[in-house]
Amino acid sequence: MEVVTGAIGSLLPKLGELLVGEYKLQKGVRKDVESLQREMKSMNAALVKVAEVPRDQLDNQVIIWADELRELSYDMEDVVDNFLVCVEGSESDVVTDSNKLKGLMAKMANLFTKGKTRHQIADAMKDINNRAQEVADRRNRYRVDDVVANAAGKHKVDPRVLALYKDQKELVGIEDARNELTKRLTDGDGDGDVPKQQPKMKVVSIVGPGGLGKTTLAKAVYDRLQTQFEYTAFVPVGRNPEVKKVLRDILLELDKSERIGDVATLDERQLIDKLRQRLENARYLIVIDDIWDLEAWKIIKCAFIDNNHGSRVIITTRILDVATNTGDIYKLKPLSQHLSQELFYTRLFGGKDKCPFDQPAEVSDKILQKCGGVPLAIITIASLLAGKPMEDWSKEFNSIGFGSGDSNTDVENTRKILLFSYYDLPYYLRSCLLHLSVYPEDHLIRKDKLIWQWVAEGFVSEEPGVSLFETGERYFNELANRSMIQPVEHRVTYAIDACRIHDMVLDMICLL
């Protein structure tokens, strides 16, 4: 759906240019253009709503409607581009490069010739208007808005819940991160005890992309420290949280004697007051897992009273801006090559020493390079290779796609976790991210070149007083902030001048 919103987003300014430019449109054509502009704005608003729902949750009729609209928008853009090129070319007083212009005109001549441009745009616009009306009628007939609302309301089990119940023996490569985070929470105390008297409550944010193991790490630290606190709670949040439900869940976790019926009718203010009263003289450890929205966090944080009892709060997030505005930041790093191998062989055989054959290092190294130290990726690939002969590993590796919707449970859960990040993006960022599918794996993508490509494709919206490049640079920074691309610093200036995209993300957007 994001391809459609991107196409319409680039088309609407061109329709506006036709109306305000001095193109001497016939009266009927002007009315057609105005009608199209109104209809496309309405359709674009509907598409933005559709884009909020994963494609596999949409009704087939809605998908057909969106696909028809995409083709219509492409044809409309062709008509407008041809008209603008032909009219501007034929009426220009100064031609700086006639050969280039003639070449361009020849390519665009499939719809118009110079002499008949204005007459033919009238016929083309009437045809486009008729098709637009048909698409609009189908939108009303299929009741697109209702279908979107119903799909958005479907509740599915979050696959990240599994991370909360992993056996400690299954965890590989987490010891160093757990020890470092424990030290931060205990102010460097070697025995891992949190001081009983501290001037302030301490908040630590674990930040990193999806699949890196933030929830697993937070749960491991929580399990290690919880006996030192009077009250403890571990509460998942996720995208588009209902703040009242989060506050209610914290309250029920802190006090198991609370009955859900007694707190179900309380509003946000009443829940915050009740939580503050409960925590006022208590020593507590609370984990808020997977915060996406800074405003939601600001409300939730109101419940955590700042006392002098050494209380601790841990949050996990994929978004750097959220982590920056919450407290001490702990950036979770990918696994080293050694730990990646340990996790890989543990998931396959229970350990490298239990491997039933001599595995050539180059095969496993190539596989693990694709994973980039992301535990979720390593687990997914191990699950795909489990039970397969060693000689088939290379073939399996070449066919691996994290976004392919494979029937394997681990692959499906990986896809869902990545899509959580994707569907949290504003629709204008989705077009920019999907554009990265044109680059091969492990490619170093130059920042300036990429931004100008987004501008040329029409993915960057005009903003008053801001250049298109500056707006595109903001888009780039937002994608990096949301852990969807990996920024790369210049070796000399240390400024961000390029990026890479993780293979898992690349596979996902190629599917989309």
C-alpha cells in the first residue's frame, strides 16, 4: 500500500502545478483536473488508513482496490508528465541543450505530439476521470474504511512473549550484557546488590533493533535482581499502547491480591494515583518492555514516584529518541562471531562439540555473516537448517528469506517482529525504506545519493522554508533513529555519510 501512497504523494503536487501554472488549460480540462485533485486527495486519505494494517490482514477486495488505484496513479502521472514536458519544451524561449531536449521529447511522444498537446490532454483527462470514478465507486462498494477498522481491531499473540519464558540454560551470549547492565543498575557494586538508599530512582533504557534480544536481556536482569525489591513488575507494552491498560497491568503485577474488576473502571489519573500511593514507601523494580511512543512513556512514568529506596525502572525500545528521553541508555550490541557460532551450534545440535560432522568454517561463517550478530536471525537460520544434510546448507542459505512467510514457526515470528517496526513507520518513511530494495546485500549506500534518489522519485514532500534535501535528510535520520537502517560514519570526519541495511530488513522490504 505504501507504493500507492508514494505514487499519489508525488502526483498531487503535479496536479496542483497544472492548475496554478500558465498552461492555458481549456475550461473543461481545468475542471477535470480540479475534480481529479479532489478525488485523489480523498483516496490518499483512505490509503493512509489502509497502510496502517498489514497487507495479510486486509480483505482481498481492499487489496484489489489499492492495486487498481496504484495503476491509475501511474497512468495519471504519465499523462501529466507528458503534458508538462511537451508544453514547456515547445513554448520555452531558451533551450540550453537542444539535443537532450529532443531526446527526451522523443521518449515522451507516445501520448502527445507538440501541436495536439492541449487537445489530447482533454481526452486523456476525461478517460482518467472516468477510471477514477470507477475506482471511487468500488471503494464505497467495498466499504474500505470499515474493512480497515475491522482488520486493525484483530488481536494476534505477540511472538515476543516467548522471550519472557526462555529457560536460562537456553540463553547464549547474554552473560556480558547482563553483567554490564546489572552494574549500571547497582552503581558498579561488584556483588550485584542495589544500594538500599539512593538519592533518586534510576531509569535505564535498553535500545536496539528488533530481534537483538532486548526483552531477553531485560528479563534476565529482572530475574537476577527481583529478590532485592519489595515490589516487582514486568509489563510488555508494544505499538499503539492503551495507556490505561498498561497502568492497570502494572498495578495487577505489583499486587497479586488486586482484582481486575476493582481496577477496570478506573481512568488514567485514578490508576496513577493508586500506583503512586502503593509505591510511595516501597522499593520497587519495574520493567516496561517495548516502548515505542514517547508521549505514552511520559504518562506511564508519572506513576513511578521518585523515593529514596533505591528503586529501579528498566525500559526496552527500538527508538533512540525514546531512550534518550527516559534515562541512562544501554545500547545492546550484536553478538560477536564467537558467540554467534556458539548460539548457532547450540540451537542446531546442543553445542559445537555435539556437531555430528566436520563443518567447513567457510559455510557457517557465510551463514552467520548474513545474520549480523542478531540472535533472532541466528535462531531462525538454525531452525531452517535443523535436520538437513551438511551438503545442503549452502543451497538452503542461498534461498533464505526472512520475509518469505515460510511455514517454519521461527521464520514467521521473525517476520512478525520485523513488521512491527515497519508498520510503526509513518507512511512517507515506508516509501523511502522500500526504495532500498534496489540495493544488493551488504552494499554501502551513500547518504547524499540516496536522499537525491528519494527526491527524484517524489518520496520527499515539500515543506515551507525547507529544501527538499533537508527534508530528505530528516527522513534518513528518522529511519536510523528507528533502527531500520544502520548509519555509517566517515573515517576522517566521523559524520554520518552512508548507511547499510541488515539482510533481514532487506528480505522483508523486498517481499513488501
